Amino acid sequence: MSPFPRESETALSAAELNVRIRDLWADGELPDDRRPEYEALVVEWAAASLDGVERAA
């Protein structure tokens, strides 16, 4: 199974993505082979964090 979510999967909340990101750093270091997964999760987290936020005029 790929560590990256597929578009057909239900979108995760920012809080759920944050948990996954923290799990990757559980040992205090990010393993090099997990960096692509981390980067994808951070992008998703940023997008999820903006859900429902209105842009200021």
C-alpha cells in the first residue's frame, strides 16, 4: 500500500493529518525514506487548515 493518500480516499481533517505528521517524527528524527510521505502530509495539512477560512478583503 502506498503511504500517499489516493484522491478517492476521504479527506482527512487537519487534526488527523497532524497526528500522522507527528507519528513520522516519533523517534525525534524523520527517516530519509519517509520524507516524501511527510512532505505530502504537510501539503495536505496546509490545505485542510485553510478549509472554511475566508480571505480578508
